[in-house]
Amino acid sequence: MRIRDIPDSYAAFEAYNREFETRTFAVTKAGQRVGNATRDLLLGFYLPRFLWAPARPLVYALMDEPLLQATGYPPPNSGTRRRVEGVLRAQARLLRLWPKPRYPRIISLLRNKTHPQGYSVADIGPPALRRKWAAETGKAGSTDTR
């Protein structure tokens, strides 16, 4: 990834990250589109579409202040934030008591509706990007179809 000058300690990294966010985060139309798509994707995992609008404040309660400001979302009220955090803490306590799964659920091995014969990461994505990757790595895409 060619990341340079990574801080050595967690505290230094946190300070670096906060300074970077302050310097670079800004509300843009593109950022709002990405934020809206991500928010709606999260809501779509759990709720039918007609419940998305009333559930949006719950998603905002999961975000920190710099992210809320960068996306232009309204800050949740303190009661909503407390309730969301309480629900997540209760879920964590329950999950500690839940029996551990006997076998890991490896999502990449599950059947995929859009690729029923399976896929290899090297074989998906925009053709121009696949050609660029193949030229850089010397690999022509995989033939793995499971």
C-alpha cells in the first residue's frame, strides 16, 4: 500500500489520524453519495426498505462526530446514542454466553446468487483494472470456478 511514516504507538497513530481527519474531511456530494449508499447497505442487511428512514438516526448513533460532520448527517440526540450503545453492550453480553460455533462460517465459500458457479477475485471487477493487475503481477486471472 506504500504507506509511509506510520506512527509507532497507538497514541501517536490516534493523534495522526485525528489531525488527518481535521485537515481532509469535508462535506462533498460524492462523499454524501458514498455515505448514503453505505448507510442504506447497512440498513438493508437488517430491515425492509420502509423502515430505513426511521432507523437512520440509529446508524448515525454509531458514527463519531468527525464522520457525521464529513458526511453532513445530523448528530443523533444523546438518548438515541445511549440506547444504541446499550443495545450493543447487551448483545455483546449475550454473545459471550452463546455456544461457540463448531465450524467457522466462511462467507467466501457460501453460494453467491450473482456468481452461482463461484468466482476468483482476480476474475471479477472492471476489465481495465483486471488487465492492469495482470500486467503488474504477471498473472492472467484465475480459472477457479469452484
